[in-house]
Amino acid sequence: MTADLTWLGSTILSRTLNEEECALLTPMISESSYSAGDTIIKTGQSGGLLHIMHSGTAKVEVLKDGEKPLKVADIEAGKLFGELTFLNNKPATADVIATEECVVYKLPREQLASVTQHGQPELAYLFFSAIMERQSGVIMEQHVALASEMRSQKKRGLSPTTMIAIMAIVIAAIIFITSS
């Protein structure tokens, strides 16, 4: 099956793709189907692949030695995931597991990089803009969660030094999770 490029343009890239862009992307994007419980991305898996949830849902779990997996995010249709390993080409640091039947589009890093050689730098820009929008949303969600935690700690009467130490630990954890 081929990816629905009309959907991709309007949902992910925020504009209709022209014929030339569609012709260029068609062989680059693969489509995979998953059943509930299937692993889409496994910790340690090679990076360099952008995932786009076309339909269905999944969860992101971080695994720590000897501990139960910790769910850190949900992924819905119309969302990108695996974007940091796509950008830095490093192995995945979390599992992504389908929570219902889903269809995922996959775009290899090398393929997207080649669009500029085909005279389509704006197309690459659209994908990178979508990645940056996704990461901005993640940062805002974490900022809100951190602000709420700081207010809670202040109400408990913790000293500013203790609150700063807690904040530093939380920020380090956020950076670790988002770099995965």
C-alpha cells in the first residue's frame, strides 16, 4: 500500500502537496500495520526513521533495569514520533507499543535528506517544521507539569534551595526522556 499523501500534506505538513512532491515522496514513505500489543519501536533499535501515526494509537514506555516499564506518552493518529532518533540517528531509548490496531508511515532520514537534491528543499523544510512543532508541544507540556509541581512544593513549605534541587532533577529527567 502507498501512503495517503493528501492526508500527510493536510495533517502533518499543513498544506496540500503538489504532483511533483507526491511523486518524490511516494517511493520514500513506507506503510506498516500493527495490532494492539505489537512493538513499533524497540529500545536499542537503530535511529534515522521518522514515524507518523496515520491511524490508531500507541504508548511510549521507558524501560529501566529491574523496574516496571514507565509510560511516558501516548501517540494518536496525526502525530509524529521517533523524531529525535530520526534527527540524531542514535538508537531508540524507549519502546513504542500499539495500544490498538494502527497504521504507521515511515520515512528514512537519508530519503528526506535527498529531497533537496531533487530540487525540493521546501518539502524537507515542511517535515522539519512539523518535527519542531511536535518538540515545542512536548516542551510546553513538560513546562506546565513542572510549574504545577513547583507550586505544589511551595505549598508544602519546601525551601527555595530544595525546590531548585528538585527542579534540577525534574529538568534532567525531562531532558533524558525527550532525548530518547
